[in-house]
Amino acid sequence: MAFKDPKYDKPIQLRKTRRPKQLAVINQSGCTGCMVCIDFCPADCILVVPGPDPSAPTVHKLVEVDLPRCIGCTLCAKYCPWETISMLEFDDGYKKAEEWTIRTVLGEIIEPVPAAVPTAPRAAARRPAHAEAE
Ligand code: SF4
Ligand code: SF4
């Protein structure tokens, strides 16, 4: 059965290593963003992602497992102090990841905030006083 990675929309068959029996899935509603799990991951596949409030993405940053790179070693689940990482059967892991990943849900309903463009008066205000005198 063909599954697609929910983040990159890539077929799972592109995985170069052997398919692990289990995958680590983080229930982000219980994640404190402590980042302890990152230090234990031998595959370096736990990523820091923006916090749940789209107007303040740097507040309460969360983590997310890049599932195609997870080797299922279980270390992150073992050492997460908040017990919010579950080891799930490979196929179940992808299904639960969509349900438990806040960023994925937000991505469907929140439009990106346009970048602020500096205005001319603000640029003038930053100019040093001696530059005005010249
Ligand atoms: S160790 Fe647990 S609570 Fe801490 S960032 Fe990782 S998943 Fe979140
Ligand atoms: S199970 Fe192992 S490889 Fe997968 S995210 Fe956790 S520590 Fe990393």
C-alpha cells in the first residue's frame, strides 16, 4: 500500500534505509518544547518548528519528527520527560502524525503573514543626525 509523507508529499518508497517497524510520533499537544529528545536522536531527525500561535511563531516552539528519516530506535520516546512521544507501527505512525501535529493542521487553515516592508520615513529616522546636516 502506498503512503505519502504528509510534509513533503513524497512516496515512502523513496526511503533509502530499511523500513523500520516503528516510528516515533510526537503528540504536540503535550510537548513543552524542552528539546531533550533532540539530543538523543541518532538520526538527527527531530526538527524544531514554530509554536502553535501563528502571530507569535517564536513563542513555545515545538518539535516534530521528520518521519522518512526516523529509524525507530525508541530513544526519544524513552527520554522525553513529558511522555508525549509514542512509538507506533509504521503505517499508523503516518496517520497519527497528521492528527497530532499542530503545524500540519495550522498549515491548512492559516494563511502566511506577509513580511513587513520598511517604509521611507522609518529609513529616514534611522539616518544619523550628521547625515541630515550635510
Ligand atoms: S522531549 Fe518531549 S516535551 Fe521535550 S521537546 Fe521532545 S517531545 Fe517535546
Ligand atoms: S525513534 Fe530514534 S530515530 Fe526516530 S525520532 Fe526517535 S530518536 Fe530519532
